[in-house]
Amino acid sequence: MPAPLRFALMSMTALAMGLGHVQNVSAHGVESTLRYLDGQLELNSSFSTGEPVEGAVVRLLEADGSAGAELGRMDASGRLQVNLPDLTDGLVDLQVDGGPGHRDYLTLPLEQGRVNLDEVVSTPLPFKALPWAAAPALVGMVGLMVRVRSSKQQR
């Protein structure tokens, strides 16, 4: 098989695999919304597909990021109503844990014992793996290295 044809075939295969992975990863995101009224927090969470995150554990996080007190579990509709324990003013981190790759993190600012919803921050976990969209570029680099090596061996 001629080298340009082999290179094009490898590039198209890598691109197809990369695009397939991107679609799978996006379905795992957890999105949460909050309502807070008179000390009661209502948390609604669902996957990016709209399916509720049933059974996910909601917990406070310690300052070092480790798991803290469990506040409850999401019901079948992805909802949890909870009264926040007496917490000091400042930032409180919550985790909605639906399992590995299925988590949402929320930072709640407490002022005078109440949640200030205008200041809530949602912080997704950073994606540390290589973006699959870069796969065609990597295959292209490998193809170039193979061509250079082949031309050196022919001399």
C-alpha cells in the first residue's frame, strides 16, 4: 500500500475514534442546580443527557478535599432537600458523587449562616487525559517519523 494512502487511512481512523470518544465523555457530565429558602437547600442534579443522578451521595468536603460529612442521597428524580448543619461563615464545598467520572463540585458561600446563591461557584474536575481530538495530529507525526526512517534505511 502506498505511503500517502496508508497515512490518509490512519488519519481518518484516528479522527473517527477521537470523535467517538468525545461524544461518550460528554454524556457523563453532572449538572446541578440549587434552591435555598430559609435554611433548606434543594439540590437537583442530572447527567448532561438529562437523566437524573439517582442515588448519588451528596457530602461536604474537608478543607484538604477529602470526603466529609454525608448530607444524603439523591432520590429517583435527582433531588435532595437538606438542612445545612451549623457551619461557620466562609466557603463550603459540596460534592455530588455519582461514581468515578460522575461528580459535580459546588462551592457555597455562607454569610451570617445563610447561603448566598449569587456567589455559588460550580467547579468541574479538570480533565487530565489527552484530548482525543489531538489523535489525528499524533498519527500524522508518527506517519512522518515512519516516512523519514524508511527513507534513511533505503539509502
